Amino acid sequence: MSIVQFYFVFPALFMLHELEEIVWMPSFVKKISIQYPNNRILSYYTPFAFNFIVLEQFLILMTSLYLSYQFNNYTIYATIIIAYIFHVFGHLIQTFIIRKYVPGLLTGILTSLFTLCNQK
């Protein structure tokens, strides 16, 4: 697979990771809110807000892919992919800190490994 072909596959990998978060985040937030009742950040979470953030990220990803393709310059798009990989480290750190599985960790690790194998 060429690097440009991989760039067109990456949005599907990104959404696979996001779908895991969309499905499991509501129950995760309920459980974690009991464990950390005074956490104000958790009080702002709603499934709609989370889904809207996912939509925003996906639109940014697709817009950058479109512009990268139009101008034949994938530098910014590659930077977004690198940021995604660092984002997965956040899931890993959260898992160690709270000692519970954080939604998105498994798909994040798998998609990041696939991404790293396809970067040249």
C-alpha cells in the first residue's frame, strides 16, 4: 500500500477508534463519576457533546485530507496522524492512572500499530 493510499484509509481507522469511544463512553463516565464524585470535568460530559466533538474532529480530518490531495502536500495531514498516535498514549496513561480500561484503548493501540507499520 502506498503512503497516499494509506492516507485515504486512515479516516476509517480513526472512526473505528471513535466508534469504540462512542459506544462505551457513557457507561464508563457513569462508573468513573461514582469513583470521582467531585470531578467537575465529568459533570460536563454528555453523549451529544462527545459525539459533536467526534464529528468536528472527523470533519477536520477529512478537510485536511481533501486539501492535502488537492495541493499534493500531505505534511499537515501526516501531522494530524502523528497527533492521533500521541492521543492514544493519553488513553494508555489514563488506564494506568485510574486502573480501569479506558474506552478507545484497544482500537487506539491496534490502529496506531497499523499506522506506524504503514508510515515510510
